[in-house]
Amino acid sequence: MTVRDGSISAAPIEVRKYWRNFIDGEWVDAADGGRIPVEDPATGEIISEVARGGAADIDRAVKAARKAFQSRVLLQMTPAARGELMFEIARQLELVADEIAFVEMRDNGKTLANGYGEVKLTQRYLHYYGGLADKLEGRQIPLGEGILDYTVHMPYGVSAQIVPWNGPLPVGARSIACALITGNTVVLKSPEDSPLSLFLFAEACERAGVPKGTLNIVCGYGAEAGAALVSHNDIDHIVFTGSVATGKSVLRAAAERVVPCIMELGGKSAGIVYADADLERTAKNAARGIFHHAGQICSAGSRLLVHRSIQDELLARLEVEAKARSVGPGADKCDMGPVISEKQLSRIEALIGAGVDEGAKLAIGGRRLDRPGHFLPPTIFTDVNPQMRIANEEFFGPVLALLPFDTPEEAIEIANGTEYGLAAGVFTRDLRLAHWTADRLIAGQVYINDWWVGGVETPFGGAKRSGYGREKGQEALLGYVQTKNVGIRL
């Protein structure tokens, strides 16, 4: 059994050897009997298998979601009752927090403490949106004597959702919660690289009494299950988190039927460090912003724009922070775990090689660890210019690029100079300069004197190629409903 301080006792939880998909309230094998192996990225060991969903399984799930939507089973519940259902799911998750944390460590590479953190974050989403369920209101519009006009929020119908492998449980739960409390039904494709926590979430939903067919979770490869889902003729809404390349294919499929989408497509987020910044605090926050979960976070601070007068001192502090992090399996209580797969590690290594070829200097790291598993130590590049690939392409790994600047205007130009616009940061003691900079940064969220300032309550989403629509916060709910106007001549 595990305990919440992040340690593991002599008898760790056994990962189940096979998991079925959850369709129409039942646990089912793939239509063709196929299975997907699940790897522990810290060891390279195959630890489990999941049913390999394909087009037939997606079709079955969409039909179940359509039937449930047409029955109005969710809309017949009061909004308060739908909110209470979210509270009960959160309670059920508490009962299996140990198992969730352990499988997050085994199939995702998280530390055990971060696995427990994922459970707490998921519960926070459920409590937050459960509390908002009875507070999404329409309005009355005055049109003169003899006319009553008002608006109501109308669900889209069947919401098709594709979530990423880096945080499947909280990312999946927040979109599921938003969909269900607004009366939509859900078909979610879980990530084949890290699917297990969402199956445990489905079990919690089942125990909580989520109506049959309103939530369906199918694991499958993107080219099979994912493509079948977003191109299905009977979906009404798409929520996607992933790469720009895959997002474009999703949007092409959505365009065929004019299906509305919420798109979160990653980033190349920049932090700007002015000469007056608290360098000790900046180094700690910048290191956390790129090395947490081995940099596998869409809003990771992968570029650090540093005023030329302080770059040497800040680099020295960053190197101390990087070297202080132990790298290895979460089971060994290491600070930073592996990247998700050999494919991802090889892609990161290739981009590191491109940076060296372009003339950037590796200050620390850059080579995989000589041990089983997919481990890359904290890596920092210096002598980077804005035209280099490593200053423009997303590593999605623990790699930080340092770029110098001389003036605030130059810093803004560099920060806004990529195709992305997900997050950005500012480090300064000058409040006027902080506001001036935040106003000019093209990003969905700007963090000042920290990284990841915000929470479940704050809207999250991108600008430019980082996507559109917002998750988190009250704004997220508006992405799951349409406004219907009703006008009455009395």
C-alpha cells in the first residue's frame, strides 16, 4: 500500500494486467479483440494491456452517447443534482487515490507525490464545476410592452473529447465535468501512452451513479480511434488537447460538418527576466516551470529571455537548480521522472542535436541517461538566437533555451516571435514594467514573478497557433453551451 508522503511500502499496489473500454455503462473488449500494450517509461517494461478501440468501438460509444442525450436523462436532473453528482465522483476518487497515484507513476512516469497531486487537482475540478452547475444563468432582454424575451443555455449534444498523455486524469475530468453539468454527453478517447488513470475515473463515475451512456471512455490510437471520433457523423462538439499537427487534422474533420471545437495546441512559452529581478526566486521558478514532470506540460516555460547584464549570474543559479534535481523512477523518490516513450525521447534528442548544429551551446545536460527507461536530465542551452529551431519548436521535454535581450521592446519582439501564444512570464520588481510587458505579450495567460500563477478558477487557453477556447474557470462552461433566445408576443 502507498502513503501520501510519496513513499512506497514493501507491498506496492499491483497494476491490473488488462483494462476494458467503458461504453454505455459496460466494460467491453475491443470489437476486433485487439489490445494495446502499456509501458512503464521508467523501465521500458510492459506493465498492462488495454482494449484497442477502433472505428467500430467509437461508433458504439457515439450511439450510446446519442441515445443518452436524446433521453434527456441529464437535463431531467436539476442543475444542483448534476453538481452533486460531480461531488460524489470526487468522493469516489478519494477511495482509490492510492491506486490512481501508483498507476500514474507506472504508466506516466510521474513521481508518486505528483500522482497524488493529480487526484487532488481532479477533485478540485469536480468540486469547482459541481458548484457552478446551478449558477449558469440566462438573461431577460427588454423589448417593450407585450413582449417577453429571454435566453437559455443549450447543450451541444454529444461532446467528442481527446485528451493528452501528460495529464490525462485532470485534463479529462475537467472537460467531462463541464460537459455533464451543462447536459452534454461524452465520448472520450484516452491516450494510448497513458490510459490507466482515466479507466479508474470511469469506475468512480460508475460507482457515483453517472447515468448509463452519458460518459463513454475508449482507448485507441489516434489514427484509428481518434480519427474515427472527430470525423463521426453524429458528434456535435469537439474538445482537443495535443499537438498543432494533430490539431490541424482534427479541425479539417470538424470543418466537414461545421462542428464547434475547443482547441489547446501547446506552446513555446517565454519568460522575460529584467535586470532588476530577484534572481534567486527567478531561478527557482524558471527551473520548476521547465523541469516539472520532465517538461512535459504544454505551458512549460521553455524559453527564458534574460537581460544581457544578468545572464551569466542567472545561468549559474539555474545550473545549481538543475543539478539539484535527481532524475530517475518515481518509485526511487527521484525529483524528475522519464519522458513518456522512446519515440518522444528520440524526438527531443534530435532537436537538441539541431540546436548544437545551429551554434547554440549546451550549458548542462543534453544526453540521455545510461540506464533503462527514457530519462533525459535537465538541459539548458545558451547562445540561442530567435531564428534557431530550438527557439521556435516545442521540445515537450526538460530543455530550456536562454536568449539575451537589451531592451523591453526587444524582449517583447522575441517573446511574441513564435507561432505559439499559450503562456508567458515576467520577472521584475518594477510593477509599472510588469504591467507594460503583460499588456504587450500575446499569450492566453501571463505569470508575473512566478510560473503557473493561477488555478482551477483561472481561464486557460491559447492565442495564435496555441489554439482557441478556454478551459478552467467560469469561462470554460461557455464553450459547452449555445445561447438560445426565446421571444414571446404576449
